[in-house]
Amino acid sequence: MIVGMVKGQIRRLVYRFRNFTRSFLYGAKYAAKRVFVLFGLVVVILWISVLLYASFYHIYVPSASIVRPAYFKFRVCPSGVGMCSFPMANVTLCAENQAEVLGRGQQYNVMLKMSVPDSASNRDVGMFMVISRLYDRYGIIAQESSRAVSLKYQSDLLKTIQTLVLAPLYLTGLIAGFAEQTQSLTVELFEEYWDDFYQPAVGVLLEIHSRQLTFYTAQLQFHACYAGMRYYLFYYPLSSACFGILFNCLWVAAAFTLSWYKLGLELLEGPQVKAINGFSSEADDGAGFVQPFTMNVARRPTETVGGLPDSGDTKADTGQSTEDCQLRHRVK
């Protein structure tokens, strides 16, 4: 008897342990599935938010700086020495398959940067004019500017001191840039230039009104002047990115939640609607409505002697009830 009791206790313990193990494994499996689905959903929402912010930044914030080389050309004199025309250059802003490069509604500072040798002939030039014309895709001049430029003045004493101090660098050439004497001229062609919405600029015509000026290279530069939201997006990229991605995560998560809730309601209401529609179709029997139920009450039988109804009256009443039912059915 004691052995049987012990065996029963052991069986109950084994049964309880087995049930506990099954429930624990089932709960752990269910929790793991939920965590995996939640983690995947968070990753998807985060990636969608990052892509949306990157696309918005790429479209809304134009390039901060656009640099194009300017290659000037001129007509040589018949003698083969010197220039017989002003140097001119046609700078194309857009690429081969690109409609426009400047951001519409964005301000730009347009500058021409030139590397000029510090020679006696250039110092004797004095002031000269730089003409610039912006044109659209049809060749129509959108805007024009004229700027007066001159080289930086340096006295003979200052140049002598500078040459003596930098003589070791000039002779050895250890540091690049000290082996030649040049000046960098920066001409501001347009200040706060707005690109036209209807006539966006695609190129610039440059003309230097001087036949004695010599220079090495020239570059046309467009520097964006950001304001408003673009200012914060460009100068505070980390804070703007965190705020923008967080905002995108919130409304993307809200969209996912509403879609999931609506889908759940449709799945729950679907069987009920089908059952109701099936019941209505069977009850309507093609008539479009449920016909009311009416009960015909027969006339009270005529009593005869002995308390029993007459057979003739009963047949008459039955026939009358049948005719009434058929008449009502026709009316319906």
C-alpha cells in the first residue's frame, strides 16, 4: 500500500513537471516569436524612416558649392603676338543629361576666382571690367552683371622685403606655392542670386575687358546661402537627422498601427457579414424582404344537437379557409 502511494505521488510529480515544461516551452516559443516580429517591425520602420529623410534631404537641400572651370579664348593678332580681342569663356553648368543644377528658390553668391601672375605688365593694367551673363536653355539672357577689378597694390619696398624674407623658399622650392609669385583675384559677380523658376540658368558667358591682362587659371564658383529650414538641415546635420528620423518613425508606426487595426476589424467582421447575408438570402427567397407570417382563423363550427359539429358545416369551413389562404398568397 505504501509503495502504491509512493508510485502515485511520483506519477503526479512527473505529470506536473511535464505539464510545467510544456507550458514553459510554449510560452517561451510564443514570446520569442513576438520578440522576433517586434524586432523585425522596428527595423523595417527605422529603415523606411532613414530612407524618407535621406530622400527629403537630397531633394530639399541643394549642393552647397558648385565649381566649374572657365576656359577663356581670344583672337590672336595678325602678327601672331598679343590679343586682338577680349578673352571670353562659355561655362556650362549642367551635365550632358541634366536639365538644371541650381536649386530653385535658393540664393547663391556667384564668384570668379582667377590666378594672376604678379608681373609688371599686370600691375600696369590697372582696373578692368569683368562681364558675366547667365542664360537659360533657350539662350535667353536671364541676368547680367559688370564688375570692376584691379590687382592688389604692393609697394616696391614691401615687395623687396617679401622677396628677401622668402628667398630661401623661392630658391629651394621646399614648399609648394613659394616657387612662383602669384595673386589670387576673387570677383563677386552676383550677390544673392535667385534662380528663376521659369528660366533656370544653364550656363554663364564671361568676358574680361582687357587685352594686357595675363592669368593662369580661372574658376566659376556658386556658393549657396542657406536660410530657414535649409540652414538648420545643413549646419546642424546630426540634430536635424535625429529629429527627422524620429518624426518619420512616429508617423510610419502610426500608419502601420492603423493598417493593422483596420485589417483585424475586417478579418473579424468578415464571417459575421457572410453569415448575416446568407441568412437574409435564404429568408428573402428572392423577394428582397421577409414575408410576414399570418394565421387564418376558421369560423366557429355550428353546434348541433348533441354538441358535435355538423359534417357539412365542417367541410364548408375547411373549403372557405383554403380559399382564403390561396387568395392571400396571390395578393402577396
